[in-house]
Amino acid sequence: NIGRFNNAKADERGILRPQAKSHFDLQVTRGTLERALLIMDGLLKAFEVRDWTFEIRSEPKLSMVVRVLEEDIQFSLEESVGAVEHVLTEKDKRARAGGHWVYPPRYDYVPSGKLKLRMYTYYYHGRSSWGDAKIQRVEKSLNRFCSGLVQYAEASKVKRIQDEKDRIYRALEWSARERLRERNEYELKMRAQLA
């Protein structure tokens, strides 16, 4: 995966986009790439110790997935990038002064250097991201991130079981209503024949 970022091109925000189809889902700039790769190395080792499987999926879109307690959890490592109003360069100013049309971008993007590990959760109300702060960096949060993965996997399993119970309950309720409707229709037919 490291080599796949060597020839990566940066998008308009400075986020690296490797040319390879399969690579880590790192949304980082060149300045934090090495650090991000070290964090991924630490995570993969933590997953291995816990006997969790890790995979990179490219369909329907690129994603990193770890399997925890038989639950697939998607996550990413991201760098926040700020936007500031674009200031015309001297070249742009000279071109405008010379009567040329200049179409500068509206914003310039500034990498923060701050990284964040994020789980993609959909109904879960617990913690889903661990990022750089004044006193703590992501590297020191890997065990807490792994604990968060376990908590989410447990909550996901409970929700899936509850969803299945709800589905069965709705099916039984529908079946009971259907039997009642059929019995009522039968009663009406019987009464009509007796009349």
C-alpha cells in the first residue's frame, strides 16, 4: 500500500488520490502521508493481535473494513483541510492589469496536519471518531478506537437481532390479520347461504 501512494496525485484540496484501484482509504495530504501510514501499520498490528480480519473493498466505492465480532465495520483515516478565500497571485494581478481574463479559484485549501480515525456508523449514538487534539494524537488513541469498534459491533449485533425480531413479529401480526380476514369472509359467505 505504501508504494501506491508514491505516484498519487493531489486533488484540488491537496488530498492524495492514488492511481491504483485498491489502496488504504487515507484522505490525507502529502505532509501527513508518512504519519498516516505509520498509524495504519499500528492499526493492522492491533487487528492482528485481536484476530480481526481487515480488507480493502473497491466496490461500490473504496473502503477499509474490519470484521469485529462477526460485524463488518467500515472506517477511514482523514486529515481535515480548511478553506480560505483565494488571494490573487502577482501573476494573476498582472494578467488582469493587462486586460486578460483570469479565473482564479474561489478558495485556497490549507491542510491542517490533524488526523482523525472515523467509523462509518448509521444508527449508533456512541463515539465514532478519534482525532488529534491539543494533548492527544491519534497514535495514542488506537486502543480506544479498537474499544469503540467492539462497542459498535456489539450495538450492531443487538440492533440486527432486534430488527429480525421486529420483522418476525410483523410477519406473524400480518398472518394473524390475514387469517382473521379469511375467517370473516367465510362467516359472511356462510350467512349468505343460510339466508
